[in-house]
Amino acid sequence: MKTTTNTYRLPQTTTPEQLEMNGIRILNFGDQVLLAGHYFSRGKDYWYGAAYTFTTKNHTCEGKIRLTAVSDKLFEDDGHAIEWAMKH
């Protein structure tokens, strides 16, 4: 996970608000925050999925979250990236 985390420049801990401010699409899903991030490589647009978990009872945009999974695979759209994140 470390290689993909560094490649996509994902913070280990953050808030949903900070992710959104960086243009990352997020979806609250229970105690998780799922994301679809954009990645441009070899002249083509791709998407990756990732999952964060809330570390406190504050599940608002300012709640603290911790990275728990990042896809090694790149997807052709954000929907498939979110689908991957829902399963992890």
C-alpha cells in the first residue's frame, strides 16, 4: 500500500473536508469514507479507489480519518473505483 499511497500522494490521516478540497471525490459509507481519485498516466485519465475509516465519533466533514486501503489497480471511471473501495 505504501507505493500506491506515495504515488497518489494520499495522507495517512486527514479529514473528509481536506480530501474534498484537493478535488478528490468522496462518499460517506457508515464509518468509512470512500474515495475515487483521479490519476493521469501515459496520456490517459484513470481513477483509483481508497478507503478511510473514522478514528473518532465525529463523522462530519471535520472528523479525523485514517487510510485503510488503496487499490493497486487503476479504473477507467470513478464509479468502478468507488465500487472497489466499497469492498475494502
